[in-house]
Amino acid sequence: MLKKRIIASLFLKKGIVVQSYGFKRYLPVGRADIAAEAFNNWGVDEIFLNDMDASREGRIIDLEIVRSVASKTMIPLAVGGGIRNIDDMADLLQAGADKICMNQSLLAGLDHIKKGKEKYGRQCMVAVINFIESNGDYYAFDYLSGTHTKMLVLDMAKAYEAAGAGEILLNDVVRDGSGAGYNTKLVDQISSQMSIPIVCCGGAGRPQDVLSVLRDSRVSGAAVGNYFHFYEHSIAITKAVINDPILIRTDSEISYDQVPIAVNARLGKKSDKELEDMLYEKYEVEQI
């Protein structure tokens, strides 16, 4: 059985990492290379780096940012943002990307993913589907226009797979930044009908959300954005909560076996008695 991946999502606006809320509100976090280096050290399995302004501004993601992030990590790096042609893909791969993520460009047609698969292989091609619910069905979402398309998520995923995608990333627009948990039912429905890996994104707010979707659905990975930025060692803590070496990679040297972990992923506090015993060796008062 293949291990399931825990992926850190780094979303860029104006060149800095942000926390995203429903694709409408954004809070600044900081530099992408600093965040990526921390995530690499805390044990994440992969990083997804995406420039949310690039397609709107008619350019690709800043290659210097990609190079800087790649130089700070030793894990797979998937990169997206404004990819227009096969030359853009070549530039990103040379800058250090391991996978090419496409979203907006695919809404206009499948030529990019077909050409990318032919030149670089299916394993390099990641198709991103932002989705939103309407009248009980789930449709692909066009974030440039702010409206859903007429294409059902499952139909679009199958079209991308047929065109050459090696992986699909499903991103829930409504749950983005909500902390309400993943749409486990939908992503399991999609992944059960696909032969390529499916990764879900949107809604993680605590380690139990990641555990639930990895344990209870057929997804190959869970991408996490906002809450990984909230606490130090959040990735290592998440893996400690999951605590299943069959399900996930547990190769981090960080251990929390002797530390209580709260539901919100913060490290708990030992009792005063435990702390006292750890710090001091007591001596009885000498009687003279």
C-alpha cells in the first residue's frame, strides 16, 4: 500500500504567501522560501506553490521565487500560476519544480496538458480543479470570473485524466479557510472513479480533519494551507496525531510521545507536578 501524502499549500499574492479565505479574503504570512524551509524541516511530504495573481496578470509565477523555494527544500515541489505554453513548463522545471500544476489554462482547452504529457510525462502534469456546489451538484469554478462553469467536477476530472494528467488536485472554494474539514464524501466519490491519484484541498482546520480524509476516503493526499501557518511544528504535530506508519510517512525525527496535544493542534501543558519532577531533584531538609 502506498503511503498517503500530507502536502503544504503555499498561495502567493503580490509575491508573498497568504492565508486564503473563500478566495475572497487574504492575510499575509511572509516569504515563500522561509515557509517552505520550515515545512520541509517539520516533515511535510510535498509542497504545492501557486501564484494566485499570475493568470489574471498574464504572466507565470516568478521564477526567482520558485528557485528560492526549491533551494530550501528536499521534497517534491509542485508549481502553478499563469502557465501559458510548453516553454513556461520548461522554465518552471529548470527553476526546480518537480510537477507542473495547471488550472485556469485548462478551462480554455486541453492542449497544454496533452503537450506537457508528451514532452515531460504524465507524472509531471497536475490538473487543479477549484469546485463549488450549486443545486446539489459540484461544478468547476472559474476564479477569474468568480462563477462556476457548466462542467461537473467528475466529468472534468475524467477529461483531464484522458488528456494526460497524472494527478488531480480538488480544491473546495467554499471550505477554503473555513476550518470545517474536507468534503470527504465528494472527494471519495471522485477518487473512487479515477485511476490516477486525487489530492484534496480546502477546509483543514486541525489534525483530525487530515486524519479523517486520509483514513475514510480513497484520496492519495491532503493539502493544507492556513492552519499549517498557525503553529510551529504543525506538520509534525499532525503526523503525531495521525500516528499510523501504515497510512502516512513518519520519518520525522520530531516526537511528541510524551507531550499532550490539544484538539486545535497546540501542544498541551504538562501538570505542575510533572514539570517539577523533571526540573528538580529533591533533597530532604537535613536535621541537625
